[in-house]
Amino acid sequence: MNINVTGIDPAVLLMELHNNTNSPNTWACNLTAVHRDITVDEAREQLGPEEDGVQHFSDYILGRPIKAFLKKGDDGEIYLCGTGSYDRNAGEGTAQRIVNKLKGLAPNAQSSVS
């Protein structure tokens, strides 16, 4: 599922994605895991380079699986893509609820999903 996240600060989105999932119980994840919520400044430090007007981040952030990515659509809007993999770890619908919270929408509303 692709969720429209246009207008949301990528660092704030990444912070919320990180803080709403858990680290898998694997050696590699536990080695790099931060066993607490992170701040927006810590999330900003984890952002990768911007390409085509879209900020990038890794599949795993401080030991927690994100497994979603940002992409600019043909309509010029920014979408959070690959949310099924994120939701598999964080719980079904978690990515949508995070975006809704950041946009000030009802928790189960669909936020311009494509």
C-alpha cells in the first residue's frame, strides 16, 4: 500500500515509524538497537540522501525494521511505500495510523492511498 505523506517532515515520520515498532530478537538487530524511543533529531541523523526531492532512509533504523520507503508519485506527491512489510512487524494498519496521527486525521481514515 502507498500512503500519501506529502507535507510531513521525513524525520518526524521516521521517528514515529521507529517508535511504533520493535526490534526483532536477532543478534544483528540487538547489536544496533536503541531500546527506547528516539527523538526527531536522532531520526534526522538517520536520514539518507535526498534524491528527486525525496528523503531516503534504511530498511533498519537503530535495530528496528522500517522496511518502507518514500517515493515521489507521478502526481508530484510523496508516498510512503512498502507499508505491508512495516505493518508485518509493527501490526496491521500501523503505518496508516501513524500518518493519520501526523496529519490530524481519524485513526482509521484512509489518507489518499494509492
